[in-house]
Amino acid sequence: MAFDIEMIKKVYANMSTRVDAARKIVDRPLTLTEKILYSHLWEGMAKEAYVRGVDYVDFAPDRVACQDATAQMALLQFMHAGKKTVAVPTTVHCDHLILAKNGAKYDLAVANSQSKEVFDFLSSVSNKYGIGFWKPGSGIIHQIVLENYAFPGGMMIGTDSHTVNAGGLGMLAIGVGGADAVDVMSGMSWELKFPKLIGVKLTGKLSGWTAPKDVILKVADILTVKGGTGAIVEYFGEGATNMSCTGKGTICNMGAEIGATTSTFGYDDSMRRYLAATGRQDVVDAADEVADYLTGDAEVYANPEKYFDQVIEINLSELEPHINGPFTPDRGTPVSKMKAEAEANGWPLKVEWGLIGSCTNSSYEDMTRAASIVSQAVELGITPKAEFGINPGSEQIRYTIERDGIIATFEKLGTKVFTNACGPCIGQWDREGADKGEKNTIVHSFNRNFSKRADGNPNTHAFVTSPEMVAALAISGRLDFNPITDTLLNDNGQEVKLTAPFGEELPSKGFDVEDAGFQAPAEDGSAVQIAVNPDSDRLQLLAPFEPWDGKNISGAKLLIKAFGKCTTDHISMAGPWLRFRGHLDNISNNMLIGAVNAFNQKTNAVKNQITGMYDAVPAVARAYKAAGIPSVVIGDHNYGEGSSREHAAMEPRFLGVKAVLVKSFARIHETNLKKQGLLGLTFADENDYDKIQEDDTINFIDLVDFAPGKPLSVEFVHADGSKDVILANHTYNASQIGWFVAGSALNLIAAEANE
């Protein structure tokens, strides 16, 4: 469970040597992001790797973290890699497969019973291959990583898009697909297109009702859900150093919502305080010796426009609390303007639920600031108008806030304390009445608020805000309530006003926990047996995907032309489907069922060109596969944004899809498609999207000449016999084309292991 201080010291020694060498190559001051990237370049990379904007570069991350929903497929793939143990420190965290319904004690017991087969599988695989295992109830992966493993200047990858949370401790922590994780676990390099750099200068200081959450809500409003694509965001300035470490984690966490590769902050006193409070004074001592390497050069921050591709400046002293949504996390509304905005758009003003927690806002500071508002409501005699729920971020957080009376404070308002797990944030919420589909409003401190994400109801208007604002809005029961200016009537009819929240950055009595929930792996796991029941509907051993036959793909049918937003939630839903994350055949029955068909504006209703009838997307895909007919998916902008679901790429591959052609991709999803041996392509001319017709047959004319930088010509034959030939761009380099040829990246790893 403990951090590996010797590994960290080695990283720092390597960092100082490599950064000094990089300075001579680039001959200019360096950002923090560049220092971490350069110090983690794969051994033997050429000088071109130091040039920002170059193609894909190979890196050597320090560790890997997996959550239980994605770990199933990642570990099923790793079992085929032919390795005896993982090559870098790796952990698995059981936080996704726990349904929030009645409260922590009941819900955890149900999860341990219903998902026992999966938890036992993850535990045994972890035990066999040297992987640290965090049991159900131990907490949310990103909070546990921050508390135990993250360190300034490190590089980590994780099979969850919010791995970026560890940027709050000065890491470059990046969400990836399971196949990427398998590469690193197997001792291979990990590649990333060298990112652009966005600098966010924070001046002033947070005060009153404004919280770290409001910083990223403002940034999301500025950059939108795709404004950070292909970029790393680096925060700096006096406002950054004036903020808590966990507050920085919140900001980095939601960087996933602007499409950023990751976000980070420079090493400072808040990180020193947090590391010491979580039992890692040794890391502080080691980091202090190389402190100059753990932040950007002074010249960079003095003249950021010269060193970043884009610079945003936010004065925290002037920043107003924000409420973002509904249905997208980048629609920002200052609290003072919510009344007018809600009325103009017809958003339901009555707040039904207030939810606090998730990996984004579940720290001790978050809980104490929210509790300060709840405590006021109790003292003022206010009965909350909305229901209230919290998800502590870890067992350490839960135990500590229970010891300090914070849970008792929440419970005085009838708050439901759910398990230390993701819960409603990822759709793991059995919300009473959600199946009725009624139009309603909820507020939460989570990161995402896409349609149907929290409770499965497409008419739930979910708004993202800070924990303290969630508390205030839930107590008032009104979306348009502004706690800075408005008053409330208490149970005696008296007009009362809430004062600004206050909290503790760190517990004055220190953190405490009886059983954190960690299981160390066996020193020698060679004798550990892993059993998967062939009749299981939860787990299924994988068979390798077929390699490319070297021929042009011809006679393919259009499976779906997706219209508008198509996130990984649309491609492979979570919620009740989480139970099938280890069974590729079963979970493929949710493939693209949330995507809107451009030809009829319906979901899960596409034309089967064999029968001429309309059917569910997975059913039509299976029909084409059974008939030996390849299929193609067409998509819109930012296709595949959202959670880094391996399944959103594996399911199309499994059901016979050969190519996904879109206007633009979200970074992780494009890589996931490549890893699984699919063609991830973009329209050279976005207007060609409009040429695609419902009955099209598709032929790849020059796939036999597939090469880096060379567009592919794709022929669309329409029902009337007419044709359109369009150009499709791609970003495949030679290594990635090798994945396609082999059938998947994993096929190449397994072949090399057997040589």
C-alpha cells in the first residue's frame, strides 16, 4: 500500500539529468509539463521528440491504476501478454460496481454478493501478477491514488478518464484505454502525440462562496468540451499557490471535461502539507531536493505567452460561483445569472436531489465546507427541500469525517450516506421514480452531466457545481437560489440567511482509518490459479481478433450514421451495463444504442440492409457479422468524448465494424480504436458527412497502400447506383499501422512475448 520512495528518488534523479539535457537541446526556459514529459521519454528517443507539435512520442510512465469496470477487460487482455508480473507498479480499485440505493452498509453488502465473481477474479489476477488490490468499499480510485501514490513530477496512466485528478499533486496523470495500460504493464513504451500547452494563470485568492470547482467550471465555459483536445493544461500564479492540494485535484479532475490530455500544477507548500498529512514526509524530503525541476521556470510564468500555445487568465478574487449545465459540463452560468437563464430556457427550478462526492469533490476539505452549510441549516431550523446524498472519496476520508462528527452533521438533515464509491456519478444509482422519465432538476458536485448519466432518465436536468453550493441549493430546493444574496424561510417562518462556507484544508487531528481496504499481492504469484466459468454471464476469456488479410475492404454496409454528440456513454452505456464489463459478447448488446441515427433521429433503430427492416444497432451488426459482411460507423464532431471506455472500441471490433469515420475524435477514443485494430478515420472535408446515405455500400479503394500521412480513398455506392469517393484522413504512424495489420496491439505484444 505504501508509496515506493526508492522508485520516486530514482524518478527525481532521472528528472534532473534529463531536464538539464533537454535545456541544451531546446535552448529556452521550460514549462513544468515539458520537464515531466522530457524526463519520461522512452530510452533512445531522438532529438525530434523534444519538438512540440511532432507526431507520436514514446514515454515510460511510472505507474498504472485501473478501476474495476475497466480493469476486467484490461486484465483479461494482460493475461494474453505472456508476462509473469507487471513491469511497473499497478493497482486495481473496486469503485464502479456498487449501486447506490439504500445507504453504504446495505449497498456494499449487495455489491459484494452480486459482483462476487468479478471481485474474486480481479483479486486473484492482481495476486498472481503483482498488482495491488483495493477492495470494494475502500474508496474511489482517484482519491486513493491522491492519498497514497501520486507524487510531484511523476507520470501515471490509468484506465479512467479522470486519472487526471493526480495533477493536483503535480503529476502528469493521463486517462487511457485498457490496451494502453496493458502495454505499460507489459514493459512496453506508451505513446502520446506531443501535446499543445495551455497555460492558465490564476491571480488573486478564492474567498466566500467561490471554490476551486468554480475555476474549472469557468475554464470549461471558456474552452468548451473540446477546447482542450490535444493539449495539457498547466496552472500557475499566486492563485494556484494559494489553493489547497485537493482543490487543485478537483480542477485537474474536470480537465477531462474540456478534452485535455491532462492538467497539472507546480510543486508548492500545499502539496508539502498534503503529502505530510497523508504519511509521505519522505516524498516531501525527496521532492524538496529537486524542487526547481517540479515547477515551470520563472521566465515561463513571467512571460507565459511566449511558452504556451494559449494563455487564459482568471482573477480568483473576482470569480463568481458557477452552476454548469444541464446536459453538458461546459455550459457555465454564474450563480447571479441562474434565475434569468433558467427561466429563459424552461429548466425546472425545483431541485429534487443534491449529491456530494465522486472523485471530483470528496476530500476532507470538500466535506467540511459542505457540512458547514448543513450545520447552519440545522441551527437556523431549516428543513431541506431536496433529498441529500454523499459519497465519501475513500474509507480514510469516511472514517476521519465520522470521527470528527461531520457525518453526524449531515445525518441531522436526513442525508443518505452512500458507499465510498462512484455511485450516482457514473449512473450507479437506483433512484426511485427515475423510470417514470419525468422532467426534473438535480444538482451535484460530480464532473459529468450528460443526458441519462446519473439516473438513466433523459429528462433529468443535472447541474454541476461545488459541494457547498450543492448543499445550499438542496437546502433551498431551488435552482435559482443565490446564497450570496437571497434569504430563506425557516420552519418557524422566519427569514434567515446562510453565511459563506468554511472548512479545514486538512484534519486538525490527522487522517485515521482502521482498515483502508488494501490487499498486497503475493510475492510469487506463479502458483495462483485464475478460474473463469465458461457459463458465466459476467466474465469471458478473450480470443484474439483476426489480423488484417492484406486486402481492400469491400462490400461493407453502413451500420449507423450518428448525429450530433456521441460520447462513450452513447457508444457503450454504463449504469446497469457495468455488470457485463468483463464479458465482451454480452456487453456488446449495448453498442451504440444511445447514438442518434441521422436518418430518423431515433436511438437504437437502424436499417438492416439485408432485410430492409429497422432493428437495434447491435442486432443489425450481428446480422452483418453472421453474413460475413463488414460494417462502417459514421460520426460527427468529438466522437467518443467522455469516459475512457475500452468497450466503446472493443464492441464495434467484436461485432464486425471495420472502420469509424467521423468529423473529429476525442483523443482517448481514437487511440482505443487503433489499439483494437480498427480504422479510426476523419473526413478530409467535413461536408462529405452529408453525402453518406442510409443504404450505402462502402469500398476502401487503396487500403492496400495504407501508410503514414497518406489519406485513404473511400467509395460510397448509393442505392441508385451513383457513387461518391471521399478522402479520409488518419493519424496512424508506422507502429500503429502494425497494430492494424496484426489485428490489435495486444496481438503484437503476445507475439513478441512468444518469440
